[in-house]
Amino acid sequence: LSIDRLLSAPEMLQDDLVHTLVRASTSTLASLSQKTLRRVRAQLARPTREWTIEISNGGTLRRTGDALSVDGGAMTPAVVTEAFSGVRVSHPPGWAVRVGYSSAAGALAEMPRGAMALHLRGARDLSLREWRAGDQFRPQGARSALALSHFLRDVGLPLDERRRGPVGCL
């Protein structure tokens, strides 16, 4: 949805346009609360051209430049795969996930671009999922947890790419 088109409409119509965008973009026909609509209006009034607001069904209302869009929605149950030696991997249906095992010294050098390598000791469950508001991790050697969104922003990853990749949870 174009921000210019949205802002040129009367306020009541703006609310309807945002509701229509959310309903059309989610599998659960989600709706927005008045509180969320007030947050959207407040964000639109600010000069910030990149922001996100979490909506009730687990999706995200996102402004990137002159466009407003909705990502995500209610997740369907995960697919669980027994990978090897007691390691189980779960992920949303439709994700292309390949799991392998290697003890070779040069295995990391041979990984394709975009691949992720983990060193898991013993039987573990690994869950791959989409980013969620409030995700945190504890960097090795750190005393406290760090918000994933802050970390990705600080390393310079563009907003539209921050939530594309999977989050791995042990």
C-alpha cells in the first residue's frame, strides 16, 4: 500500500485501508485493535521511513520507504525431522531445509552460500522459525541477553532483510 495514497485519504478511510491490507495479507483474516491503529497513525506522522509494528496474529505491519506491507501471520504446525544421532529439526511447512552431518575438517569451507553450520553436542532439538518480536540471544561471553532486532540493526542489515532468514532455537 502506498503511503502517499494512504495519507491523502480521510482518517476513517485510512483506518479502513490499513485493515483491508492486514486482512488481505494474513491467513487468519486478522483485525487491528484501536490501540494498534493509534500506533500506526503515530508512526505515520513521524519522519521515520522504516518501522515495524507487531499485530495480534503474529504478523508484522511494516513501513519501508513509501510502502506499507504486512509480513507473516499465524504459523502452521512445524514439520519435525529426525536428522542424525538424536538431533531433531523442526521447521514451518514449505521451508526448504536440508540437514547433514560431517566430521570432516574442511566441511565448513564446502558449505554453499546462505548455509548455516552448527556444532551440536549430544541429542538436541533444533527449531527453525521466523523472527518474532522480543527474540533475544546471549552472545558468547556476554553477561546478559541482547535483542536480536538491535543486533541486526547494529550490524547494518537493512530492515527488509532482517526478518527473512530463519531463527534457530536450541
